[in-house]
Amino acid sequence: MAEQIKFTQEEVKQVDDIRNQTGLIFQRIGQLSVESERRLQEIETAKSQLNEELKLLRDTESTLFTSLNTKYGDGNYDPDNNVFTPIEEKKPQEPVS
């Protein structure tokens, strides 16, 4: 059997320090993993809510434009000048004889 060697107190302290620091790093990695998962869920929830709001807004927009089209007919709206220009209906051309 080989002769046993005892580490010095300094060597034991260095080994213990490394083990403790490694444990703290693993603990922190675990905490970050849990925090990351929680934040991703919050982001997904917020994203889902915004997509639902966007869908409702598009429905409102569609209803508004249908109403405006019924009231004013087809045309073009210039939001910079707040002007609506109706599209003139083309009259059928008479045959040339």
C-alpha cells in the first residue's frame, strides 16, 4: 500500500475554495435558468396579448373601411392631407361605327 500524504492547510483551503466557487456557479446557473424560463413565459404572454389586440384593431379597421366605402364609394385616402378622392366610374365606350 502506498504511503498516504496529507495536504497542507493552504492546499486544502484552495481545494475547498474551488469546490465552493464551483457550487456557487452551478447554483447561479440554475437560478438564471429558472429566471430565463419565467421571462420567456412573460414575453410569450405579452406577445400573445399584443397579437390579440392587433387582430381586434384590424377587425375595427375593416369595419370602418367597409362603412366609409359604403358612404363615399371607392377612392383613395391621403392621410397626409386628410383628403379622400373618389374614383370616377368609367362609362362604357360607345362602339365606333
